[in-house]
Amino acid sequence: MIENYKGWDITLNWDNKDYLVGGSNEKFFYNQKEKWMGVHLDGKKIYGSSLKEIRHIIDYPSLHAK
């Protein structure tokens, strides 16, 4: 874990290949640019290309809704 930010554990994801993550109703495709991962205490995950982007997603989730 790199840091804990507002209940999110933020880590650097070292997986270099593209992968598919499935949710309950939607599937999201994350590419190599999304190296950072935030995991909330309830298990929700978010991905971003930088630590700054992860913090922005946490602070302004409505701007990043898919």
C-alpha cells in the first residue's frame, strides 16, 4: 500500500498486461495506462494512471461515472 486516502488503500498495480474486470452489471476494460488501484474498505475498486488521478476520482466521483 502506498497510502490510505479517505478510507481508500491506494497501491501501484504492477500487472503490465491488459485485463478485464467484471462488476455486477457492467464490465470495465482497463489498459496498461491504469497502473494505480484504489480499494475501498467495502471492496469497491477504482483504477487510474497516477496517484493524483486516483485522489481526484475519490474526491469527485460524479465526474468519473461510467
